[in-house]
Amino acid sequence: MAVQEITAAEFTAMIRMASHRLSQNAEFVNSLNVFPVPDGDTGTNMNLTFQSGYKAVNEAQTTHVGELAQHLAKGLLMGARGNSGVITSQIFRGFAKSVAAKATLSPQDLAQALADGVTTVYQAVMKPVEGTILTVARGASEAVAKMSDTAQTTTDIMTTAVQGAKSALATTPDLLPVLKEVGVVDSGGQGLVFIYEGFLEALGGNISTSDQYQPDEAEMDEMLNAAHHQSVQTQFNNADIANGFCTEMMVQLGQNTTSDDAFDYEEFRNYLNELGDSLLVVADDEVVKVHVHTQHPQKIFTQGRRYGELSKIKIDNMRIQHETIVEAEQKPAAKAQPQLDYGVIAVVSGKGLQELFQSLGVTTIISGGQTMNPSTQDIVNAINQCNAQRVLVLPNNGNIIMAAEQAQEVAKIPVAIIPSKTIAQGMTALLSFDPNASLSDNQTDMTEALSTVVSGQITRAIRDSEVDDLQIHQDDYLGIVDNKITVNGTDLLSVCQQMLTRMVGEDSEVVTILVGAAGSQATAQQIVAMIGEQYPDLECEIHEGDQPVYPYLIAVE
């Protein structure tokens, strides 16, 4: 059934269904990674980003669509991971600004919001590249612009938006040669198509039966948690708590029932509604999940047992919980620790690398990197935990820089981003850090130092592929120099040797080898011996990095 006007209920459903479609298809989006290396995470990043936005909308206490959109934008911003997540957050930042004053959305409001999202994201990206998620967002908006004046329903708008997005997605390989070379469409653009398809389904558009929304267990849990969060916000003391037991259960429909009656959702929900408040009932064909605040938990469970076997039963006495919270808040605050002049944050994964970065002056570690991009909120939290007057952040990954820049904008103290794209660059930048220098001087000097190191990475190919002139086969060793695949082969030492010929220059002095979780000291020693034979003047160092994904990281300075 077509929806003429988007109310808070429809808007919340749009976000929920979009989050679901991303979650269900995250691995497919990951598989569109243009390089055959085990670090494709666009789908994961967009999924986690949008889940953060969905959670913010789900917990918001408003029936004003413009206000819900603001919660969405804030949730996406703080949950943004990777470049794709940040770009997605910017699209909906523009969307939210467009509808800020709208209690409900007309077809024309929706069309304008999609257009304003495109304008905002193109302004936010310093060097917009076509053939990416930007192209898909613009394609959807341009298609809608041609018919928005005559559109009768928001469903019409979203149907056209999905069609425009899919058409634009199909053009991405023609706009970005690397996509055509590998034979895929843009992963971020595909993720946005899934988001828009979720919107369309919520508005009653045509979606195939196999693609229709069906909440999984995790989503059911999130919806129950949101119901509890919303209800407790209005209860400030024990006297206000009319129904004191937060009661949850899961009913496995049809298993060991106590009644022959068929399960009827509306009848079941109406009965429970008479027993309490803050009710949420989420169901599919096999499971019903219930959240309710009541004085009669046993009656809730008895009704559930009529239709199936109970599991995940939970009863919390909210009056006791409230008293515990009040007591905790009344305890004297812990003695504040002395504030640092400088905080230095680095994104690093692997125990060895974390210890190495701390030895170089890092005060706060964010565990992350390839396949584990921290969110904007993660970086903001780290900035706050530094307890410093000013902070430097080393992302050590090109896909984390944009999230770090978002955190810089939100932070309440001066923050500078050192745009390190590799672990090697991060280590080199730290050698230029001067605790007595100003934040801007350190940013300048440390950024300039990034160009003095060449970064090499060794990993295995996860699929057959063709990159530039390289014919890559699954399980080949890959040699990556400054994030570009330059050599492949079946012999690790041979690949290392060929990679080093592209890294070592006339002024090179030191080679540092960081052994990952899948690497070995014995092989690292073989690499050192090979370097000694070919480059006798170079000094070599080996460190245990314990990093995932890449068995060996090699830096040449």
C-alpha cells in the first residue's frame, strides 16, 4: 500500500528496514572489494554505521520526523566507520538539515531531502570521485527531480529513487576504470542501493517476497532494549514506577504449547497491553519476543506458554535498579588524574604493535585497523580518555582518516590529525613528535615525515583477480607497496625480494620487519638474510607486531 505522507512510524520503519537490508547483505558488499586482499570491509563499515543511526532513532522520544532525522544524523556521525560510513553519514546529515522543521514528510519534502543530501556530501568530500557512492546518491536524486512535482505519494518518490540509484550503480565501472578491470560495481554505491531499497519496502513499494524485511534475533533484542530505554527515561523516582517489573520473554511458537489456539498477533498484544505499559511485541513465523513493564510477570509468561515454549525469560525489579543508580550517583567522585599536556592516539591492532607504539610515545591505543575500523565515537572516546590539553591522532589507515576528521570536529579540545595511511608511516611520524612544540608545528612536521618511509605489506590473495597487468590467483602471495599491489607469486621470499626492489632507493638506510600473527620469526630471519645479500649496506630490524591480515609489514626508510 502506497504511503502519501511519512510520519514518525513510517520514518522509523524506513531506518529499521534499511539497517536490516545492509546487515543481511554486508558480506556481499564486502565481496565487491576491488583488490583480492582479506580486508574488504565496506559492507561491514556501512552496516555498523547505519546500525548506530538506527539505534539513535529507535531510542528517540519524539513523533516529529525532523527531530528523528536529527537523531539519525547524529547516530550516523558518531557511529561512522571507514570512508564509506563517513560519506553515508554526510548524505543523511544533508537529509536531516532539509527536513529539520518538518513534523511529517510529503513526497516533495522527501525529494528535496534526497537532493540536499547529495549537495551536502559533495561539499564534504574534498575531492569527489565519480563511480562511487557519490554517483549513486546523485543518480537517485536526479531521477527523482524529474518527477517530484507530480508525485502523489512518497512511495512514488522512493520507487524512482531506487531505480535511479540502480541505474547509476550500473555505470560505476565505466566511470572508475579499476572497477571495470576487476569486474565489479562500487561497493559503497551498492550499500546505498540497499539502504534505499529498505526505505522503499517500508513505504509499501514493490520488493520481492524473498527480499522482504524479517527481523532477526539481534534486531528483536535491539527493539526490546529501545523500548526499555524509552520508558525508563520518564521515571525519575520509585513513586513514578506504576508497573515495577521489566519483563521479557521469547516464545518458540508451536513448541510444547498449553493451548490449541492459533497464535494471533493482535489478540496476543492486546491482552498483554492490559497487563502493563511500555509494551513491545516483535514476531516472525517462529519466534515472538516480548518486552513489557508490569506488576504481573507470571501472567505474561502464562499467556506466552499458551502458544509455545518460553526461553530467555528475564525479570528486573526497576525500583531496586533505580535505587542502585541513585546510590552510585551519590558516591564521591574518584580523584582526578593529572592532566597531560599532550595526548597521542594511534589506531593499532596486535599486542606487539601496541607495545611498540607506546614505546614511541603514544598515550592511548585504539585497537583497530584493517577490517576493524573504529567509529567516530570510538575516536572521540579516546580523545576524552587522554585527559590532555591537546591531542594528536594517527589513524595509520587511509580508511580511518575521515572518521578521525569527524571526531576532530566534535571534540571539545584542540585535536590534530596526522594522515598516516600505514603502520610504517605512523611509526615514522612519531619520531618527529616534539612534546615542546605547538600542535600545529607537530602536525606539520609529523605529516612531512610520512613521505620519508616506503610501506610494504605481504598477504595472501583471497580470490582470482586481475589488477593492472598482474594475473592473480587465489592464495598467491601479494606484495603491496604504499597500498598498491605491485607483485604476486607462489613463493614468499621471491615476492618479498621483488617488492623490496620497488621500495629500496639510493638514500634508504633501514628496513624494519613487523611479524604478524600469521608470520614467523624464522621466515623474517630469511628475509633479513636475503636483504643482507642484496643490500649489504642496509640495517635490518625485526619486531613482533602480532597484527592480523598481514603476516609481514616491511618499512624502508
